[in-house]
Amino acid sequence: MRLKTIVGIGVLLVLISCQPEQKPEVSPTVEYLTSDTTATRPYFDAVRVGHMLYLSGQIGIVPDTKTLVPGGIKVETRQVMENIKRILEMYGSSLDKVVKCTVMLADIRDYADMNTVYVTYFPEHLPARSTFGASGLAFGARVEIECWAIVE
């Protein structure tokens, strides 16, 4: 009987020693990111949580101005994507690390024209995406896009 108890304890110790070390869960840090050129806005450029970067929605504003680029939905979409690209790079990410986008259109009938420009910015992969029509966007914009991306 004593031998069975010793063997049983030995097996139990071996099983316990083979378990991965349990580390306490640590909440990821949250960083609110803004540049000097956007510091006066009532929102941040992005929020970083761990290895994820959540960008605020971008419209086709010419950088460092409050002027919407003229020329319609295709030109606005190109400016939006350039603004997104600039912000991603500013905070250590890039378009190839985007995993999700949300597209808001002032007129859902602009979807096809917006999409012809949007897809050119993701030649390797298309992120998950939601698109919907809105009743209006800031500065009279035709399109607004927000993205989530991985950052190292």
C-alpha cells in the first residue's frame, strides 16, 4: 500500500511539473496618440491597445488644413487613404497590417467609385470591411474611413 502511495505522489509531481508556468494576466497598455497638427481636434489620431492600433475616422481633408479636397468621391477616397497611410506610418504600422476598415458614405450610390480607389491600397490582401450609408459626414465629406491595424 505504501509503495502505491509513493508511486501515486511521484506521478502527481511529474504531472504538475509538466504544466506550463501560469503567469498573471497583464492588461495591455492604452496609449492615446495625437500629433501636433491634430492636437486641437476633439479626438485622437489613434488609440493603441497592446499590438492593435485603432484609427479615428478619416475624411478627405488636405493635411494641416480644414479643407476638403475637391473633385468628388474618387479624389476624396484617395485623399482619405493617403491620410490613413500617413497616420499608420506615423505610429509604427502600415497599410499591409490593416485588418479591419469601416467605410461611411454620404451616398451609398458612391460605393462602386469609392471601391475602385480603395482596393488599390490593399494589393496583397483586403481587410475585413463594413460599409454603410450615412445621413451626413463632417465638412460635407462624401466618404469617411476608419481602420484597425497591427502595430509591433
